[in-house]
Amino acid sequence: MENIYKKTFTIRTYEIDSKAKVKLSTLFNFLQEVAGEHAAQLGVSVVDLFKKNLTWVLSRYHIKINRYPSWGQRIKIITWPSTRDKYFSLREFKLVDEKNTPMVLGTSSWMMMDLKTKKPVLPDEFLPEIHYKPERMIHDKFEPLSKISKTEIELPFRVRMHDLDLNNHVNHVAFIEWGIETVPREILQKYSLVEIEAAFRGEAFYGDRVISRTENSIDGEQPVFVHQIVREKDEKELTRLRTKWEALKQK
């Protein structure tokens, strides 16, 4: 029996941007929601792990967006655990429209961490037997993302209470938003984000000040940006991102 989870969403007014398309933050929140609900169904949610002094920490994300859902559109997200590799558990995502046509594909890597030691633990020691569906939506080996070689744009942010999650540190969606915020305005207005890779490398907490930096790394005719987010007080690297953009189609 395939171990998959499905959930339907309808795109609401407060979940869209100025183009009446779903916000990137909303999309990642949807993915987080289905991952969390499926984990709860399997008995391995964050709340379940808290009882064992453990938690899940997101390590990597790779998302490809073929088409953004629109205001009022009804979509379905399908997710499943695809494999386990030592300390990492991989989870796949597929977002489809009303005709089951894929709109968004994604893969992710999660690590189980001891809350006291802040060190990873082997999931096999704590997880129940889980059936894996080996199909990958994106065949990513999660090699290290490139570092920024030259900062071209830089913006500061302060961690708000709103940015925290159940682990009481900054949720990954906030890091993604901070990275995208440094993309030049002309790109945001005339292009659409079609691919994003993220590597989460450190924690930030309420009151911390972080710096989001970006470098333009053109790939042919498509704009590509490399992003880095660091903690201001010690330059600790928190997140690396790589985003790829495509010109909006003329109506």
C-alpha cells in the first residue's frame, strides 16, 4: 500500500499577490501543512517527537513551479516519504490543478534533532516502520549550494514573534521571504520565480537581527540569484538560496 497523503486547498483573497497568483510564502505554508498533517497521521509529528525530546528540522528544499495557482482556484497537494538516508528523511510534493495537471513539484530533506544537545540523531532509532514510495519529484542529491562571491544587494531584518514556529526559532518560510525581498524590483515586476533551492544551516531567534544578501548569477537569458542570510552579530550563516526566474508571458 502506497504511503501518500492528499489535501485540497482553495486559494483565498489574502493568499494572493498583486497578480492574483498564490504568494510564494502561502505555497510553502501549504507544503508545510500537508507534511505536518501526514507526519501526525504516521505518529511522527513535531508534537509526537517533543515527547521524546526530539524534533524535525528542515534541511533542504527544491521546488519547481510550472504554473502558479490563481485566486479562487481549487488545488490538491500530494505528499509522501520517498526514502531515508542515514540522518536524513526525504519527502516529495506534487501540486495539481482540477484536471490533475502538475503545477508545482518539490522535494525536501528533513533531519531529526535532539532538543537538548542540538545534534542530529539517527531516525531509525526512534521512528516506527514507515512504508516509502521511492518516486522522486525532483532528482536532487542535495549537493552544497554555491556561496555568494560578491554581495550586490543587502537588506537587514529583525526577527519578529510572527516569524517563529513550534521549535521557537525562525520558520523556514521567513528565511525564504527574506531572500526573495532582495531581488531587484524590475525582476519581481517582470519575471516569475520558477525554481528555488534552499539550504537551512542555522537557527535565528526572536529579536535577532539578520542580513539578507544577494548576488546576480545570470544563466543565459534567465535571471538567477544566489542568496545568503546571516546573523548580524556574528556573521553566522543561516540560509543559502538559489532562485531562477522566467519572464512573464505577454497577455
